Amino acid sequence: MAEIAPFKAIRPSKEHLQNFSSRSYKSYSLNELQYTLKKNPFSFLSIIHLKKNLNESLKKSQRYQLVRNRFREFIDKKVLIKDPSPAFYIYETRQSDNHLFCGIIAGASVEDYNNNTIKKHEATITKRENTFKNYLKAVRFNAAPVLLTFADNQTINKVIQTAKNNATEIDEWTTENETHKIWRVDKNYDIKKIAKYFEGIPNLYIADGHHRSASSALLAKEIDSNPSNQTNKAYTYFLSYLIPESQLKIYDYNRLIKNLNGLSIDQLLYKIKLVFEIKKKRADIYYSTQKNEISMYLSGEFYSLSLRKPIQNKETAINQLDTQILQTHLLEPILGIKNVRTDKRISYVYGKDSMKEIKKAVDSGEQAVGFGLFPIQTNELKAIADSGAVMPPKSTYISPKLRSGITIYDF
């Protein structure tokens, strides 16, 4: 049974709605960041960005406090407004390819995260969890929703549509080839109805945001340990965006390797042939066309790799995952890449032109070999989460990539 909660969002006023929200901070190049900050001083980036020289002279706790202060300034200046009563928010975004995402922005339960009602498919890094936990503790707001997904449910779709019709406020704006719409659902009847139908959902799945949710759970545990900190229960929820699983877009996440671990091309092919059936492809660009087929580009040639049947392990979902097959049978034993998070010889490419990028990088000599993977399917993601296993890092690139600052959850 999944629990979601309405909240009083802090959000950009109509005057600043068009330009306030931002992509993930790390997705901006330095030049792009400087241009955006200069062009638009009243954006979410202006809250979290500090001048480099100032940033380096302060402790992390001091930097976090400056972020909190800047956030409060934006509220005082009416750049940001706080809704007067708790609400759910129906958020809809249409991409340039006309793909539509529509779901509920709400508070997701830390208890559900802890008891595995909210299921995970990725491992988290303790250092990152604690860093973001300390950040949340200092700034006391969350502006980047965790992306949660659930099994398609026609009843919930109808409830959302009805709530749209009853919404008290509608906002619409555009950013970077996307159109955004948001409805504030504050009528008690609609709030109760939405919450009730989500209670009938046995599990939610994290599609994107494992570290954010883990950090929120860590912070809640810390606050619970000190009763004097418990001014309200807002900290027991974290900002989330919930969409049906049929709306998720999962892209292939492909690999580039800088060198052949001391092997010649012939030696590499020989070692691969011991484990994989290998076929040379005539196509100029060859993408993996099905699950358990891996595309490889090496020395001007595309190949198709399929794990030999005696080696295949179909007992568990994780062993059938293409990223796991590639890592277990090729990257680690043949190319010597044991830790895909830290090994500087591996890099990642995703998107519809990814194999063209791989070919270009290998042809230029910048990289030695590239591997293309068939996109992981939602049912695979769920099967791995249900089994309690975790995917190798960089197994999925999932859309939508949510913007920060559309609604802000403070606690």
C-alpha cells in the first residue's frame, strides 16, 4: 500500500514561472551556466550557485547556509510564493518528439522507502548519500523530485483527469523544446480521492533519484533520533513525481573503452569468441536489435555478440541483464574493468545517435572499442527491484529528466 501526501508547495510566481526552473546543475557547461545566470538572475540556479572564489573559502555547512539564505530572499522578494493550503500537483510535460508525461507531484513516504513499498534497482554510494543528507539538513527544502513509477491504472488516470477539471489554477510555459503545464489540486475531495487510490497500489518503483530518496530517509532517521527536532512530520516525506510505467522512456546506455588492456585486436577477438558467438555485420551503423545481443565496434567493423548457451544463466533477472552480461563476461575478465564507477578508461554514451558517436570516437583513435546495448525494458527494471538485486551502474538512462524548482518542498 503506497502512501502519498499533499503539501504546500513553494513555487515561482507567474512573473518568474517561464525562467525559474532549471536542469540538473551538473548538466550545464561553465559557459552555459555563466550565460544563464547573467541572462536570468531570478532562476533556481541563482539560489544554488555561489561564486567560485567564495565557494572555495567556506566550509560546506557555510555554503549550504548561504543557499538557504538565498532561498529565503527569493521568497521575501516574491519571486517564489507559498501555496496557502496542502495540494497535489498534476504536472504534464510534452517533449519535442510529442511524447507526453503526466503524473502527480506529491510527498512520498520515507516509511514506504524503508519498508520496500518503494522499490529500488540501483545501489547507492554512502558518501553521496551523506553529502546530500547534510545539504538537505541545512537548506531544509527539496527542489528536485524523485521519479517514481507504478503499474498503469485506468482508475487513477480517470481520477487525475477529474482533478484537472476541478483544479483551481493552471500554469503553462515552455523551456528548451518542452512544454510544461501544472494544475494545483487543493479541493479536499480530490485530494482524498487521489490518496485513496494510491493506497491501492502495492508498490512504487524508483526510476530516477536513488540517492535523493536515500538521503531523505537518512535525514528522517537522524531527526527521529532527537525528539526536539520534530517540529512537524514534513521530513517524513520527500518530493516525488509519480507517473504510470507505460510513460517511461528508457534509452540504451552504451560503453566506450579507451584501450584494449594490453591486447591486440586479434587477441581481443579470440578471447571474446571463447565466451560469445560473434558475427561481423555489414551495416555502416549497427545497433543491438534485441535483448541479450550486444553490438560492438572495433577497428572499423561492427559485430554482434551473443553469450554462448552453455554460459547463459537464466535463473535470476540480474544475470539476464545485458549490462550485467557485458560486465561479468567481457569488461572485467577480458578488458580488466573491475569498477565501472571509478575506472577512467570507460565512458558512456546514450541517445538515438549513440552508435554514430561510438563509431566516430573509435575511428578517431580517441577510444579503442565501443559496445551498444539494447534498451532495458520496464519489466526488467521491476523484476530486478522485486528480487532485491541491483543493476550495474549506468544501466539505464530514463526520461523524463525532471527540472528543479517547478515545485519546492520545504520542511
